[in-house]
Amino acid sequence: MKFVWIFCNQSIAPEIIELLESIEVDGYTVWRHVLGHHRGCRTHWADAVWPGENWAILVVENAGKAWYLTEELKKMKQRRAIHHAGLRVFVQDGELMV
């Protein structure tokens, strides 16, 4: 089982959700209004100086579907608008305990 963590600007979040629905992931959790800073990327504090917010999305899937999802997200990030809006993806192992 894999955890796929997706962090993206709110402007592209609906497109990410559309992708998750189109590849029929079993489920996902969304955190809206995520604020953050990363060196070399745009800062989003949801204020007049640093406008905008991010979303955090967690997908828990089997290794095959997680790999497919990350490949689709890599393709998506190649598009200029997506790249500039901001998209980060991390994958880690997960184990169901309860």
C-alpha cells in the first residue's frame, strides 16, 4: 500500500480531483486552506502580500495504481500552467493497522 501526498495550488486542485475520479482511486482525503512556503516556489499565506492557498490531498492505493497516478501527475506538471501554479507529489509506504 502506498500513500501519495499531493500538494497543489488551489487553482489547479479541481483538475487534480478530476484526475483522481477518472482513474477511479479507492478514496482520498483533502485538506483545503493549506498555507506554505518552499524555497524557490511561491509563498502562499492567504493574505494581501502573499495571496493564495494550497490544498493537500492524500491518496492511499495499491502500488500499481499509485505508480500510475504519479506518472499522470508528472505529465500534468509538464504543462506550463500547472508547473507555474505549483504541484508537489511525495510517495511513501503505508500499512493498514486497524
